Amino acid sequence: MGRQSTRANKNIYQICREECELTREKASEMMTGVSASRIEKIEYNLQDPTPYDIVQMADCYKRPDLCNYYCSHKCEIGYRYVPEIEMSELSSIILETIASLDEINPLTGRLIQIARDGKITDDEIKDFAFISHKLDKVSVAIDALNLWVNKTASENNINIDMLNIEKEKLDK
């Protein structure tokens, strides 16, 4: 491995590459269409990465969370609509998902009442905002689980093909 940078203000892309113990040259060889000089410019914030660059880095560094980081921080659309998902352990994700679902369950009756007429009136706004906030928590928990699956699959610690086959069976 080449010499590791001692620069203090490393961005996430450089940190991820160095965690894999890859030089820019070696990382570039493992990617399609991303040169070592481009990686350097991205790492030194001299050039913005494209979505293509991010996908290549995420695959090379086995860090699917780079895609979420990019979308939630660098993309104008994603910044507005994509929440940042923190990588965590499976047990924490499952507990958060169950807790979020448990909070939603007693609210389903009220949500049905609100949605029954197809509009949200001023007297329903407070309840709807509360329920919407709780649903956002469920969504983030599900996204965290999917990100965990992708990361675990990229590390070859889960049979993603078998998982996808089983999920496809459920859609039929």
C-alpha cells in the first residue's frame, strides 16, 4: 500500500478509500472510468463527483452508504427528499424498526379517519403531522435495514441472490 495521507480534513471518499487500504491508483484500477487523478480531485474537493463516480466508489470500497451520503448531502433533489441513513448494527436497526412500528400501530385508526374524505382539514393537521413524523421514522428504519443488507452483501456475508429470489417469490 502507498503512503497514507496525514491531512486532517479528509472527506468521506478519502476516508473510505483509505479504510480499504487502497491507493488512488489501485482504486482506479478497480473502477471503470474513474482515473486516479479524478479520485484525487474528488478527495481534495477540487471537483464534484458525479453519481457515476459515487456508484463506482461505493462498489469498490464496499460502502453502499456512500450513495446515501451523496444523495442526502450533495444532490439538490436528494438533499430535499433523501434522509441521511447512519450505518449501524442489525440488532439496533431491528429494534428501531419494531419500536417505530409499535408507535404507528395505535395511530392507524386515526389515520383512516383523517384520510377517509381524501383531504386534511385544519383540525386534522396536528394529528396528521404527528403520524407523518412517525411514518418517517419507520421509513428511515427500513432504509437503514436495506443499507445494512447491501453492505453485508457487498462484504459477501449474506447470500444476496438467495435473498432476492425469496423476495421475488413473495411478489407473486
